[in-house]
Amino acid sequence: MTIKGVLFDKDGTLLDFQATWLPVLREAAAAAAGGEGESARHLLAVGGYDASLEQVRAGSLLAAGNTAEIAAAWAAHLPARDLRELVALLDRIFVEGGARHATPVTELGPLFARLKGRGLALGVATSDSLQGARASLAGFGVLDRIDFLAGYDSGHGVKPNPGMVEGFCTATGLPAAQVAVVGDNLHDLEMGRVAGAGLVVGVLSGNAARGELEALADHVLDSIAEVEALLDGL
């Protein structure tokens, strides 16, 4: 198998999901509900936050959804909220909070430098907004090494549809069969499968358990720190 490009998910894959997003999601729920309290806690629960475990459940809306999907679900419980205004509010909080709390799962700059040194094309496909993706990755020395960056609002569609993989292929000139898709969520792996990616890799640095990812992944790694060893073994 010849892999010439790697398309990474962002949250739970490049960034530690819990450390990065739990404080941001709490802030977003409080802002949407008009204050901390039962309404905000209810919104978090609607999105898939398990208060007893202090974790976001794998595959839930907060784990895999984009801003528009989260806003639509929350708006159903907030009849006084205008949906478009709620999307704008959440996008702003996600951009600012995602940048403020961004916690990488490993040293991203050196990893991306080594992968580029192998001659690989690199991309990031996220359910975050494009602005949010840039903001949360800006401090880790990777943006100038990325050949393709897409958010839910970049015009390539949303996960698990194949558009982001297809956009990466168009940007890099690679066929999908030469692309590895790496993500922590079933939406990422489904996207890779539907697009015909040559390699679909799950990582355990997000919310999903190994058994869930093994159903769709060619390989399941503890984190992206093991990607180089995987490529060496192909």
C-alpha cells in the first residue's frame, strides 16, 4: 500500500477533546441558556454530556456534531432563541474558547515536520468552523505545513459525507486510495470509508472505545504519536 497523504480530524485526534472542549462546551451552554443552572445542564445532557462521568459520550452531538447541528438541537429547547443568532454565538465561543483551551495530544509541530519530511501531503478535516480550526491550531506550528484545511463551513459538506476527503484529494492531486484518514470518531472513519480512502485509522485519544473504532478502522492506535510507526510498517 502506498500512502502519500494523511487527512487528520482535529478534536480528539490532534487536540485532547476533554481538556480542550469541556470548559468551552460549559461556557457555550451557559451562554445559550442565559446563565449557568438547570437549563444549561440540560443543554449539555441533550448534546451527550454525561455529568456523572464528566465526559462527552462517544458519537454524541457534542463529540461529532458541528455548530449548526448543536445549535439546532439546543434551539429546540430554547424557544426564545433565534437559530441564526445561536449559531453565531456558538461559533464565536467555539473559536475563542477552542484557541484558549487547545491542548495537543502530542507535540504537533515536530510530528508534522517529520511527516512532511517523508514527502506526505497533510490535511485537517474538522466539524469545527474553519476559523475555529485555524485559531485552535495556530499556536502549534502546523498551519504552514498543512496542504488542506476544512471545517464544516468550508463548502465541502459535513461528516460523515466524503466531501472533505474529496476536497483534500483535489487540493493535493492524490487519489483517495493513496490517502490515510485518521480520526477518533466513527464519523471520521465513515467519511474515510465512503470516500474510498486507502487507509482508515482510529485513535483512542478522543471519546470512542477501541471496540467501536475497530468495526470500521483498518488500524486503531492509542494516539497520532503512533502514526509514523504505522506508516513504517505498511
